[in-house]
Amino acid sequence: MRLPPTERCRAWVKNLPIFLVELDNSVTRLLDISPAEARKKEHVFAKPSKPRKGPIGFDEPRLSHDVLVRYLLKPGELEGGRKRATDCNWSPQIYHIRESLVQKNQPVLYWLIDGEGNGPKRSFVREKLQIIPPDTELPPRWVLTN
């Protein structure tokens, strides 16, 4: 049965509270508990939505502090605005690893610093860093800044 275009179906309005209670009390795959139970707890640990390839946490190999790296730019981070095809994918500056943080069942986080003591405020995982081999001849500074 189809409704005429001038009328509206309001059956979902009656069933919405029933649906929301059922959804709130159903067990979720990533938490193994219902959202209603999760709200009552102070800390809830969720499983990852997709498995990580390779070791994680204390088993993950760490980068040393003398490694030269570039980081993957967010869209529009360097130029501002939307990402264009001509924008750089990696940071134009070269950084050293200032600090690393290892936690159980979490990827290793890295904070970066350049030669002048500056660096991005955010942390990075290994997949977002590009390692620069030590024998690489870097371009002149004016090429990277323009």
C-alpha cells in the first residue's frame, strides 16, 4: 500500500522508542557489552575495528632518536584549504624524533623536532613517518621553503 504524496507516514514515530531501547541494550562487537552498560563504567576498552598488521605495543620495533624523518601532511595543512593534486604529501622539513611513547596494546607514538627546536604539536605513528636514509643528499633550503 502506498500513501498519496500529500500524506505522511507516522508509524515510525510510535516504534522509535522501542527501537532505541533495543539498540541501547544490544551487545556491540567492539565492546562486548551494551552501550547502556558501557555508560555506567568509568573506563571501557574497545577492540580495534580492524586488526593491525605486525606487532604492537612493547613488541613493536621503535625508531631511534638519530633517524631523519618526514611526516605525512593532513589535507590542506601546508597550503591551507582543500588538498590539491600539486600539494606535497610529506612535510618539506626534515625532523628528528624528540620523544617516543610506548603503551601496552597501543602503537608507538612519536613527537618530532627540527634543528631549531621547532616541530609539529601532534604525535605520529610509524606509518605516518617517512624515514630518510642517512646517505640522502637533501635539496637546498630555498627549494623546500618556496
